[in-house]
Amino acid sequence: MNTECIFCKIAGKEIPTEIVFENEDVVAFNDLNPKAPVHVLFIPKKHIATLNDLSDDDLDMVGKIFSAIKDVAAEKGISGGGYRVVANCNKDAGQEVFHVHFHLLGGRALTWPPG
């Protein structure tokens, strides 16, 4: 855990937020600045700064994140109509918090390209 990282603080329950999913490796919570009717962030409890920093040891955890995304999309009622999963890597891609995270977006038609 990184003591300066806001997502580590959320995972460690130091910052209250509306958790929509949690298991031993993953925490998911509603985005505070949603870009769609459903906008949930999925983070590993382990601090990993960017996708570039993932190791082979993290592959199981990434699979658990995508399993959680699938389950939450169904729970939120967006799996049938469709949803998008986004991960930004580094500043030029729009990564603002340097803790690996995945955005689940849905609940409306999403346009392409995103920007």
C-alpha cells in the first residue's frame, strides 16, 4: 500500500466511499465524477502505479478484476445493452491517479472514438 495514494486509502477504508464490490484482491466504487449513468472504478488492493508496472504475478488479480466487472455490469443492468471498460496508462492517456484502475461505463449509448 502506498500511503500517499488516494486509491490505496479507499481500499484501506481510510477514505469513505460507496463500495459496490469487494473481495480479497479487488475493490470497486462509484466514480465521484461520473461520465455515464453507470461509472464504477475497479482497483486492485495492491498498489500498482500503471499498467506498465503489472508483473506476471499480477495476472490472476487482473482476471479477478474482469470477473468483478462482468458481475457488477450484470448487477447494474447494463450487460445486455452493452458497456465499456477503459484503462488509461500514464499522463498522455489521461491517467490522473497513479494506481491501476479500470472504468466500467454504461447505461447509455457510448460514442467512438472517445477522444
